[in-house]
Amino acid sequence: MDIVVNEELKAYIDPLTAEEYEALERSILAEGCRDALVLWGDVLVDGHNRYGICRKHGLAFQTVQNPRFQSIEDVHLWMIDQHLGRRSISDFQRGVLALRKREIVAERRARRTTPDAAPDASAALAADSAAPTAPESLDTREALAKAARLSSNQVVMIEKIQKQAAPELVAAVKAGSISINAAAAVATLPAEEQVAAAAAGKDELKQAAKRAREAKRKPATEAAGESAEATATSGTAESEDTIESLRQRVAALTAENAALRQQLARLQQTLDGAEIAIETIADVSTPPWG
């Protein structure tokens, strides 16, 4: 059988590093190709590095068919699960694979639940119906983290890196030049700043992450300061309103007091006049012989 190497499948999983490839080559030269290459028909699915090494040195190898493959999505899901089960891949690679798996599962579920499938989707639907049982939903952050064997926070950061990071920054994460946490911070910076930091190396990437975190904290601090200032201004305005209200009340009471005093003075004058009149009448009416 002529084995077909599909470049898309070969590149679907990140390639081995030079050191990892050399270690695999030494192992195969010493012990032979112990694991069978996995095929889908004549297409090579798993074992691209082993296949290349065996051909290079003229070594024998075995192949095995996987009868459960019904579509390219089945192949992708199988490849993802195989690599998620390995310890040699990094946390970042693990998160990327889990996110890919979520996309495939969501697309497959959407096709199965769409009442009016387009004609050109009939083949995909038929393949879905004959495919192995669909994996459980990865819609929640917790389910995704469990599939990747990472924390929920790590998954969120990896997703941010995939969406916002420049290719150079992603390459730096894969190479181990920057941590996932720091890369997620740098990914919030402008693309040109990300590229420059990645080109400058580890130290500059650390400084870029520091700048990004400080820039994120600054608006929060300013917002808190503005809130405090607004509260203080509001409190001052309320105090001024209270003082002015008291002043107006005092003025009103003073005016009312003055009016009462005037009224009291007029009453007093009236009473004094009445007393004088009474005394006059009394003097006139008294007989001289008393």
C-alpha cells in the first residue's frame, strides 16, 4: 500500500522540537519502530515522525486501520484525544487542543440539531449519524478545563492568547520563552508592541507583561479616585446646601421674631392708653367730698 501523507493532518498537531525528534530517532534506530502507524484508508493519521524516520533509514514498520473513522472530524477528534492523553505536551498545547475539540463538538451538535440542513450538508450529517458517539459538551469553562487537565483560569488565558496574540507571541509561548499568564497580559498590548517584545527575548517579554498589567491597574485606580472625588464633591455640596438652608431658616425666624416684637409693642401701647383713659374717668367721676 502506498501511504498518503496529508499535510493538513501532519500540521494539525504541533511538530516535535529538534531535541524530541532526535530522541525519537535514536530510539527507533536502537529498538525499531515498535508502535504501528494509524491509517484512515491509505491516509496516514498518526506516526508521521516515525514514518519519516523509518523511510530515511530503510526500517520496517507496521500499520493499522481505525474502522471508527467516518469523517475528517472523527480523525481530528481522535488525534486530539491521543495527544491530550500524553504527558509530553505543554499546558499551552493542551489548552489549544481542548479549544479545537470544543469547536468540533459544537459544530457537529449544531448540524444535528438544525431542522433544515442545506443540501451540501447532507454528506456531513450522514457521516455524523454513522460516527462514534459524540463527546460530551465542552460548553462550560469547567468541562473544557477538565478535558485539558488545566485550571479554568488557564483555559481562559489560553483562549485570550489565541484570539489576541500576534503569531510571534504565540511562538514565544510554545517555545517556553514566556509563561501563559504573562503572555495573556502581553496579548492585550498593540500587535506591534507584542512583536517587538517577542523579538527582543525573555527579558523584554517580562517587561511587556509588567507594562500591560500596570496599564490594566491604572484605569481601575483612576476610576476609584474619580469615584472618591465625586463622593467628596457630593458630600461638600450637601454640606453647603445644609448650611445655606440653616441660614435661611435663621433669617426667617429672626424676621418672625421682629414682627412679633412689633406686634407686642403695639399691644403694649394700646394697653397703656387704655389704663390712662380709665384713670381719667375715675378722677372725673369722684365727688369732691370724697
